[in-house]
Amino acid sequence: MKPELLQTEAILFAYGRWANVEELQQVLSLTPARLKKQLAELQEEYTTKETALQLVNQGNQWKLTVKDEYLDVVKNIAMKTELDRPTLETLGVIAFHYPILQSDVIHQRGGGAYDHIKSLKEMGYVVKEKYGRSYKLKLTQKFFDYFDLPKDKIKEVFSEFEDLAKSIDEAEAKAEEIKQEKKELEKQQHQVLEAKKENAQLSQFQG
């Protein structure tokens, strides 16, 4: 690789996040045309050689990151280092459905999710915005930077948590069905008792 490309690569690696063209121009002391040429050449290098890295571009921003097929590996390592499983599952539900109401998260994850959300907020992964009687939970830029995820990949990476949410919803739906059946049975029993009372009173009257 050319020395000038190695320098650009080192700067992008050091940033560890999206870097805009203006930042790179200033650090590398390059003209817009020269920088554009170097970035294109560097991107081509990563496309053609065997590596887990790729240079991606969104508008005037560039980032050195892992290729899509290695996202799960990176995700698993990152998640295991900082988040316990229950908090991770709550984050997964938020990430898959975001933006999502806090009340909906609590409905799916139970009361313990209040602590999970508090921890995620303190870590800087989510923010809360007042929304009626509840809060709307949104993912932060730190989340996207830390998990190295473009927004259009979130649902794909966190798809395993969709099954978790579905399982919870199905269990709650079944519980509600049983609850309604129990109410109907109690209603029928009450009607039978009332009918017996009326018959008893009628028999007394006739006697």
C-alpha cells in the first residue's frame, strides 16, 4: 500500500467513528481532490484484499469498520464486555422496535426493565423524551458508534430479540385468553346460582 494511503488509513483507524471530509482534509493537509482520490484508492484496497475491514462512505463522511459478515462477531464481543444478558435483551427490544415507548418496553420486559433503561441511559445508549404519560426511547449516536452499526442494519443484527418479544407477546396473549375464559366461566356460574336462587324463592312462594 502506498505510504500516503497508509497515513490516511491510520487516521481513519484512530478516529474509530465517522469522520467528515473537512476533518480529514485538516488533519492530512490535503486538497479536496487529493483527499477524494486517496479515499477512493483506499476503499478499493479494502474491496480487493482479504480483510475483515472495509472503508464505507455516507455522504461526506467516511469510516473504517468491519465488514457486514463479521458484525455478529464484533457484536458478541462488545456486548459481553459491558452488558449483562437481561439489560442486553431490553436493549435488543428497544433497538429492534425503536423509537419505542418506555411503557411498551416495560409491557414486554416486565418491571425490571426500568433498571435496564436507567443503566442504558447512564451508559449513553438511549435517551428518553417525554411522550404523553410515558417516554419515547431513542438510540443515541454512541449506540451506533459503539456497536458499529448503520441504522439500516439494526433490525437485522438484533433480529434475535424479535423472537424474544414475540414469545413474550404470545405468552401474554395466552394469559389474557385464559383470564377472559375464567371471567366467562365465573359469569356463567353466577348466572346459574342466581337462577337457582330465583327457583328456590319461586318454590317457597308457591309452597
